[in-house]
Amino acid sequence: MSIDFRNSNTIWASIFAESFHTLGLRTAIICPGSRSAPLAVTFAQQEGIEAIPVLDERSAAFFALGIAKKSGLPTVLICTSGTAGANFYPAVIEAKESRIPLLILTADRPPEMRECHSGQTIDQVKLYGNYPNWQTELAVPSLDLEMLDYARQTAIYAWERSLSPTPGVVHLNVPFRDPLAPLPEKEALELSSQLNEDDFFDFIHFSKPQLTSLPTPIPLPFCEQGIIIAGTAQPQFPQEYCEAIAQLSRTLKWPVLADGLSPVRNYADLNPNLISTYDTILRDRHLVRELIPEVVIQIGDLPTSKALRSWLAIKQPQTWIIDPSHHNLDSLHGRTIRSYISIEQLVLEPISDIPLEGEYLRLWQRSEIKFRAAIDETLRKTVHLFEGKAAWLLSQILPPKTPLFIANSMPVRDIESFWKPNNYQIQPFFNRGANGIDGTLSTALGVAHRQQSSVILTGDLALLHDTNGFLLHHKFVGHLTIILINNQGGGIFEMLPISQFKPSFEDFFATPQKVDFATLAAAYNIEWELILSWKQLAEKLNPLPAKGIRILELRTNRKTDAQWRRSIL
């Protein structure tokens, strides 16, 4: 039976579990605790839901985030009362900013046990401020039939609000009175004869994510000097996404400046107008003037490139932003027109005066050929372990369709600068909503869980910030290779003006930790190997293992690498 009639708490918990499962829930991440026992027991026993216990709440939340990124469906997060739910907060922020669906159920004491120094009790109402799409506190479980309808309808609405109008977080604060264990209560058992479960749930239906929106024509202005910017994106249907951008480019005969965190660079044959070296091109003082666009079409978020952002901010071209979410994506505060549709929906209104390929597009293409050849040749000849070469090498040797999680700080920037266009359909994943380093390992494990063998490119500080993610080792199903760039601190700070201010820089910004990763890996029973050459790294990445977690450590020099970037780029 789908409803557990042992007591009022188990009835309510099973209404939520069955409703969510019918709507499409496949994974629930459960953190330990007493007050959440009704939810934990019920979701763990729900057929069709994989319930995964995770000790650390912050790691659990980012693990759930990674699973939701890959599936496009909400993941449920469950915790007990008190500060447990507060540890979800960083992932809540990231989920909101990166538009990822999460359903958070925080157990709580009933109202009469609050504000009286009852143990493990804090104010959990609106715990996450304005970050959730929707949040509410449930009534205390009741056996009244109308209240059971209320519980079911709340579950359905919570699911819908986590996905629409923009995916994000829904927080349900769930108070429980004793008994928290599934101890039988006579009144609850008697209710089973009054409730027809088939009728109670039969109208709920699962809707699989798909491209269902109708094409929408918009009157984009035509000019020869226009560019398309394909920013950071984690689309559920990457090929359709890339094909839509390619069609727009072919129609307008405009170049596509594609971020390394966009799948566009990994479907290169679809788009002959692909520009991957824009960050380097726009550092050329002559080209930066010749390539000024009249019109820009921005798809999703802007790329990371400071050179690109500064160029656009100064020139302020007419910009069309194409994105279906309600978020404001105009961080440059420019001359912007917004279209609230996805690129797959976009249909241009008929344009009769588009000429043949113009000189503006050819200049971009010639620049791409020139700078791509220079970057490739320079990196090909680079024998020492320069950390930027790892990104360049990955673009050429990973197995097709490999999920690749890219950590923030320097890995993101190296991917943008050096990732070479290819046709391997690599799937990039990342946490660029809030751009933090917290939860890096746990999110990558969530992306890789029950998926194709996966890879994460990360620095030492981002990995150390989330070592509790290794506690997932025994529940993780699949394989994750961690490519660890160990440069003894925060390499990104070497690229900033603060690096010139000593002696405070090293201790308070670079913050070297000097951890022995071989010993750390052994403590968690994780495989570890020191990489001494690019040949050795390439041999380890294709093919990838099928199971387990391993660390491939590259020891680099952040000061030397920073100087390399300045002199070459």
C-alpha cells in the first residue's frame, strides 16, 4: 500500500512520498536526525525512489543539486530540526541562481515546543529568506480527510513551483508531534477503511522534461555587424540547443562567441561560425576596435571573460537577451531588449535583405583561425605541467559525451581560454549561479551518480573546501575522476592586483593548505595517483574506469603559471 496507516505522521509523510514519486521524483537525499524520522522512514521505503543517506547536510545539498542538474527533475532533501537545515543554505543559493529544482523538507518541532528553549529548536520559517521559489510551513499532521487532501495538494503545488515558471527551490517546513517512530495508533489504522488510495492519487501524472514549447517569432533587427554570444548553459537537450544556435547563426551570418561552459564548443561541426578564442582576440588593441558590433544576441548568461564584458560595457551595442527565465541577465545594464523564450523556441520573422557572408564575419573567422592556431601550437609545445594545458588536453582526449564538472576560480577561466572546439559532445556542468567553491566535489558526485563515467577539473582549495563529499563514496554509483590542480593555494588571486600586496597576500588570499592528498585519499579509501607528464594524464583519461572515485594530482606552480598567462595571452 502506498499510504502507511500506522500513525498520523506516517500517513502525511507517505502522502508526500507517493505524490512526489507519481509526479516524477526518483531520488531523495536524507540526512540523519530524530525529528525527521517519519519522513526518513517513509521515503526510504517508497518503491521507485532511491533514498541515499548522507551525514553532512552541506554536502548532501550539493549532491542533490548535482543530481537535479543532470536529470532536470527536482531532488528531495530531508533533514531534522535545528541547525541541520541551515547547512543547506549555500546549495539553496546556488540552486536559485543557477535555476535548478530542489524540494527541501525540514522537519520541525510543533508550534507549542518553540520559543521555550526546547532542544534542537530554532526559527525555521522562511529559513532561506527570498531564495526559494515558494516556501510554506505545513499544518501539524491530522487524520481529518480534508487535511489529507490539503497535504496532497501542497505536495503537487510544491513540485510544480520547483519547476515553474523558473526552476528553483521549494522549502516545506514540516512540524511533527510524537510519536516520531512508526508506532501504531488506533485512529490512524481505522482510517485505512475510509480512504480509497486509487482515487486519492489517480489524477496525478508524471510529466517528463521535453521540448514542448511552441516556436515564437520575434523581430530581431538585421545588420552585418552582429554577434551571437552563447554563454554558460547546462541544457537538458544539448544537441537541440546547439542546433538552434547554429540555425540562428547561419540565418543571420553572424559569428557565435561560445563560452567553454556552453555545449556549443563540443558540437563544433554544427556551427562553421564558431569563435572560441574571443577572450584572446579582444585583448588585441587593433581587433578590438574593428570588431565592434552594432547588435548582440545574448543567449543565457554572459561568459566569464572579463575582456568580453569590458568590451561590451564600453561599446554598449543594442542587445537582445534570449532566455526563458524571469531572472535579470543584464549585468552590464546596457541597451537591452528581453525575450522570455528559449533559443529552441526562437523563430526569426522573415528577413528579405540578408546579403551573402560579409567582411565582418570573415574578420572574426580569420582571427579565430590565427589565434586558435597560436594557442594550440603554444600548448602543444608546453612540456611542463602548466595548469591551463589540462583544460586544452581534456577537450581532445575525453571519451564522447563525458559529463565534465568544472570548478570555479581558475578551472572555469582555463576552460574559457583554452578549451578547443570538438565534436565529442562533452557535457559541461558547473556552479556558476553564485560562483562559489563550496560543494564542488559533492555537486560533481551528484552529476556523476548513476551516469556515464565522469570527470571533475578542480583546484586544491575547492576540493579541500568540500572533503566531506568523500563520505558519499560508499553510496555513490558510477565513476568520478578528480583531476586535481594542486598549486598550493588560490591561483586566481595571482591574477589580481592584490597579489602585489605583501606579506598579507600569501596567508590571507592565496591561503596555501599544504595537505598531503595521498594521505587524504587513503583516509577515505579513494584511489590516488601523482601525474608527472601529459602523456601519463592522457593515458588515464581514455578509457575511463566504470566504478569508484580517484584523484589524479598535478602539482603546478601558481606564480609561474600566472606569469605564463600574462606573457602569452
